[in-house]
Amino acid sequence: MQLDIVNSDNEKIGTVDVNDAVFAGVKPHLMWESVVHANAAERRGTHMTKNRALVSGSGKKPWRQKGTGRARVGEIRNPLWRKGGTVFGPQPRSYDYRLPKKVERGALRSALAQKLQENAVVVVDALAASEIKTKAAAEMLKRLGCDGKAVLVDVAVDEKLSRSVRNIPGVAFVASGRVTARDVLGARRVVVTRSALEKLQEALA
């Protein structure tokens, strides 16, 4: 498969070969696994309830163990009592877990294959800006056909362009070594440089 290479004005300046064997099939289950993992890793996990050791109140035994006719109790922070501690309540924790590298690579390969089938991949010669200006970056994206969510991929992130697009809703600029399947699937357009596409092909082969 051959893709056109365009410049920032969306003018064709060449072509690049894409390995059909790398981006041949789409495997939804791998993409699902990768997206669920990415969402889980971003969860804050700060939820917490107080157990009987953390609830405010005295630790004194309310009445003697025997002889009153009432049920035995050790303290007013007893989980059985109103305003007592919570038993086995949620505690702060990380929801992140390890996902095999082969699954991550397979998911990214499938996500790029799906975008290639949808003709949603734009290959440019370079992604750089001469000055930090959001208006100029927005006009460049409009010329490239990015009218909604988009992800820009380059081998190294250009600092000026990154600061220019960070105020545009739905636009992200990531390095080719850190792009994920969720980044690709969540964008309507994938704008990638020729060098970044070649790096991705090497890594995903």
C-alpha cells in the first residue's frame, strides 16, 4: 500500500510505502484490552471509607459484659452500630495492571489498520512550528482536514507546535514511542510524519 505525503498546505510532495503485512488485520479484542488498561491506569483510586479504627468515638466499653440483659458490645465504633466503622470498605489503591507488550503492540497495529481502512491517516513531511501560536496551528490542521479530534504523531515532539495545539480541544501531540491504541482510536484523524510512520512500522513488524 502506498500513502501520499503532503506538506503543511496539504500539497502532495511524495509517497511512502506501508507494509500490508503489518497493518493487515483488525483485532477488536486487542484494542478493547488496551483501551480498558489505559482507562484503568488513569483512575485516581482515592476512594476511602473509615473502619472501626478511624471512626471518631471512644474506645471505652459502654457497659459491662454480663448482667445487664443487653447485647455484649466492646465500643461505640462497632460496625454493627449506627455511625460505626465500615467493614471491608474501599481503600485507596491503584487500578493499574500489567498488560503484555505483545497485546499493546497488537492493539496499536489494529488501531492503525482500522484508521488506514477508513482513510483517516494523513502522512506529512514534518510537524513543526516557527512560533507558538494557536491560531496558526488551527489553520494548519484545518488545511490537513482535521475538523475534530486529532492526534499528531512524530518521532520527537516539537515544543512550539505542542504548546500551540494544547489549547485546541480534542487535539493531542504525542511521540511515536508513546502513542497508544486509545490515542489512535479516540481521534477522527491521525496526522503522522513520514519518519514516525517508518519507526512505527519497524516497532510493530
